[in-house]
Amino acid sequence: VILLDGAEQLSWLGWRRFLLRSRHCRGLLITIHQPGRLPTLYTCRSSPALLDILLTQLCPDAPPAWRVAAHHLYQEKDGDLRQVFLALYDQVATGQLKFPDAARRLG
């Protein structure tokens, strides 16, 4: 089984080469941001609720300002949770968002 994450990054020639080289494998799992290269079997969607769940799991003591910033970024990044968390990381690193006191003591 081959996992290809980000198939949209392959050129047309790269895609053709990939298909040729993978034709004898037992299975393919391919992620892509836009459909079209192969039939879509499952579509993943993010949501503000999923953002809240992930933020709670990653930082249970996140202050309310983090949630506000996360939801603003969710809209700004068109629901791309990876981009939301990268931006939150940058905001904490630059001091735009402050760490909770408990997290600071642990770090």
C-alpha cells in the first residue's frame, strides 16, 4: 500500500510516473486538496467544533484569547486547520498571544 500526501504538488508528468510505478501495488491512499486525479472516495471537512476539540486536546488550559484568535484564523484560512495551528504557533512565538501560566511553568 502506498500513501501519497499532497498529490496536487505533482506535475502532470510526475503524476503519470507515479501511476505507472504504483500500478502493481495492493492499494493507494492519496490526499489532494482539489478532486480530479482519481475518483474521490471520502472527503474530509473541518469545522469550528473540530477546531475547539483539537485546541482543547493540544492545550487544555488555553485562555479564551486563544479560542478567539483560533476562530478568527479559521475564517481567514478558509477552514485549513493546519494553517490555523501554524499561525497560532507563530502568534505565541512572537508574543502576540501569551502562554497560560501553567504551560509556562511546564515548559
